[in-house]
Amino acid sequence: MKKIITRILLILGILLAIAGIIFVSYGIYKKFTLNIPNPVATMEVEGYGTIKIELYPDKAPNTVANFIRLANRGFYNGTTYHRTMPNFVIQGGAKDGDASASPMLSDIMDNVETDKAYNIKGEFIANGYENNNLKHEKGVISMARSDYSYYGYTEEGYNSAGCQFFIMTEDNSQLDGVYAAFGKVIEGMDVVKKISNVEVYYRDTEVDEDFKAPKDEDGNEIASDTPKEQPVITSVTVETYGVDYGIPETIEPFDISSLFASQYLGY
């Protein structure tokens, strides 16, 4: 009886092993034979039109996963383009209109026990990520981030992207390898151009030695290239063609303000 049971278990084990091999082989076959399109984002901008952007998960997988999660959970709906430069970029996606704010974990996942801000690592060559060779050509979308290199915190700046993005309005090779490009506009470059040419408070080229920057209601200086009426992104949705790109890997934001307060003010 024991021999029979042993043989049955052995046969079952062999069958399970064969089934596992078949399953894995089919997955590999499916991956390499099915022509699954890249995800495509559709962005509606009130009064301007529609922008379609093909995303490249093979170049910047975590960046793409982050953008998809934010977009398909409605994060970008109602955000604006708060920076427009005709021969450089249009930049948007700031949380609650605050260009310095990071997204929250609850923006990308459910049932968060302790909600907190997050950033993602920069997927570009200067940050040790070699797979992303996308160039910052006209129409390319890339992640905005902070730059702390002046203070000696270069890597912290490299890993400070969260939700803001920019779309190139012209080629700029100086950004190649130091910002995480992750897609390109495939329809609606005319819309991008219209947004880049909106009326702003002032341009850097107009500033002279007597110039004083305008201030907002709180008395803060308004940055150059800030639109007087910021174009509103009414919705962003991403067609993934049935592929689940998952929840992005996150890191805690680098708080340079608290660092300086503790070092120089003793807080």
C-alpha cells in the first residue's frame, strides 16, 4: 500500500512539474508572440483639446506605472499647466496646485494604514539606470523633479519625482540622461503648442535691472512663465490594453527644509 501511495505521489509530482513548465513556457511564448501595444494616455485640456501620449514601460517601467496609477485613479483631473515656455516645455500635474507638494500613498493605492507623501526613483542614466535612452525631443513627456545639487544633495534631487511632468515643446539634449523621459505625444502637438503660447505674467527675456516680479495674494513673487489663466487638465485616462502595470515602488521624500532647519536653526 505504501509503495502504491508513493508511486501516486510521484506521478502527481511529475504531472505538476510538467504543468508548471507548460504554464511558464506559455507565458514566455505569449510575451514574445502577442503584439501588445504600449499604454496610451488621453489627456483632455479644457478649451484647448486632446493630447494622446504613448507611454514606454520598457524604458521607464516604474515611472510609467506611477503615471498610470495616478491618472486612472483621477489624480490629474482638475490639475493645471502652471509653467509654459514656447521653446522649452509645458509643465503640469502639481498636487492641489502646489508645485512643491508630493503625491500621497492613498493617491496610488487603497486601504493605506498610514498615509504619507512619496516620491519615486529617477529612471535615467545619471542615476545609475541604464535602460532609459529616450532623448528629450519635441513631444516627449518626462518627470519633473527637484535639483538639490547646489547644496550637495545631487542624488536626493534625482529621486524626488512624484506627480509633476513636462512635455517638450522643442528638442533639448541638455535634459537627456538626467530626467526620466517615459513617453511621447502621438496626437495633439498642436494643443501642446497652443498651451505653450498662453499669456504669462512675464518672460525671463523681458526682465531688466529695474524689473520687479508680480506677487500673489499672499505676497509671494510669481515665478516667470506662469500663465495668467492656467490651462486646466479636465481628465487623464490611460488605456493599458489589459495589462496591469501594478503599483509603483516608492521612497520617502527628501525634506531639505527640515534638514536645513535642524542644521542651521537648531529645530
